[in-house]
Amino acid sequence: MEAELSHAFLDVVEQAAIACAHTMGQGDRHRSDQVAVEAMRARLDSVPIDGRVVIGEGERDKAPMLYIGERVGRGANGENGLPEIDIAVDPLEGTNLCATGAPRAIAVLAASERGGLLHAPDVYMEKLVVGAQSKRSVDLDAPVAHNLHQIARCLDREVSDLVIVVLDRKRHERLIAEIRDAGARIRLITDGDLTAAIGAAVVGSGVHAVMGSGGAPEGVIAAAAMRCLGGEIFGRLVLDTPEKRARAESMGIDDPSRVYRAEDLASGENITFAATGVTEGALMKGVRFFGEGCRTSSVVMQTNPHRVQFIDTIHVKAQARRRGLRF
């Protein structure tokens, strides 16, 4: 995938973030998600790709736009000879966070050459996410205390220094107790484990691992970020009903007990990951509006060329540009 496409994907997530940031704190999570989807879909139409959504808002009958299998980009409008790209999107990761004005909501997109992103069913996934220094020393099936001691050893820290992010859910009560018994600290979050996963792979973020189960589609997007950052995600689908197992089989998943890693979930050679902050976060600031426009904070990552860029952008309204506003 051409490196120049990263700029187009940056524009896609920026516009989605700006759109839903206008709804921040208004208490309408469905409206926040709707405007993010509409803005992202409109921007994707202009990208010079023959794109296919492999992770999106759901199946076609439940999602009018950015549904799984939808064609996007200029190729969807009949243009030929464009690169075939698979897209995984979360137009608003953290709809509740945006609706309440809480931190860490983002607009995010991952892309790869065709076949480079796992078409994951919309089920839970057991997850363990760590940074580059720890990824060869932990195991999804190892006891929690063992993994925490291994992470601490790799980072040359005490277990009591570690911060582990866990979604605040009843299903995690035992996990939380085990982390506390081992002596590590916990940051409980209400939503947004994808944002936390990115933080676990960034030195200085204050997050050393993410543990617990969350959405499998978000796991694939997190894997794309890990491919770019050098971190690792270990994941196993939670297929605890016959319906879920049948759905997974229909999507080509024949081993329900398989533990996936980043290169399994995001196997493409040319991965691009782009995200823009909607509300304030540790890695990206939220959208900030001012009289003449707004300012966004984003990250764009690629595997080829291998680079990570933190980008601050000022978006000036058309009427302000006509007045010759200078910065």
C-alpha cells in the first residue's frame, strides 16, 4: 500500500473526530456514533482505493453505512486500477465516553492490502496486550501473577510499579482480585480498551498491560497498532454458544481455542493505522474548537515504511481562509 495513502486516512479519522466532537457531552451516544459514521463514510469516498470494510458497524441489515463487506473509496464508484485495500473502522471508539464528555474517545481506522486483516466475528475476545519489552515473556494462559512478575522483570520494575488496565465489568471480578493480590495497580475503565491497548505499547504512557475480555473487532484494530509499535496482543475468541461458534466457522475460523497474536490478526505486510482524539487522552488531545476552526491531535502509524507520527492539525473554516487568516 502506498505510503501516500496515510495522509488520506488521516483526513478520514480527523473528519470523523470533528463531526462527533460537536456532540460531546450531549448525552446521545447514538447521535455521536451516527455523525462519526457519516463523516467517515463521506471522506472514504474520496480516497483512491478499491476498499472493502472487513470490520465496521455491523452487518448490512443492521448498519446502513460502513457495514461489513461494504465497498468504499473511489473504486466503489466505478474507478478502475486502484489498490485493493481492506479496512477496519471504529468511527467512534468510546461512544459513551463522547456522550458524557469523558476522556479517551477516538476515531480510528486500520488498513492493509487485501486479506491482511482478520474478519473477526462480533464476539468477545480474551486479551493480553503488552509492549515490545515484555511480549516474549508472557502467555495468555499463564497465571496472572506469573505474567505480572514477567512484565515487571522485563521492564526492570517491581510488580507494585505496574499499572494494568481492565474494563470495569462484572466478568472481570476474579481477574481484578488476582491483579490486586499480586500487588500491581489497576486502572479500571468504563469503555475504550483499544485506546488503552495503544498506550500499553507506548513507552511513557503509564500503562504496562491490558488484561481481560473485550470486543474481538477492536482486538483486530489493536493488532494493527501493535504491528506498527512493536507491541503484542494475545487474543482468543470467546465462542461460548453454538450460534457464536457457527458464525465464527462461517467466517473461516475453524479453531475456537486458537490464541491469536498481532501477526495473525493483522497479517498484512503494509499496515496503516490512523486515529484522532475526540475527547482528551494521554496520547492524543481531544478536538478543540475556536472561532475560526478547530485543532485536532492524531497518530498515524505504518509498517512500510515503518514510522509513527504524532500530528497536530489546525483546520481553518473556509470563510476564515478567505479573510486571509494567518497562523
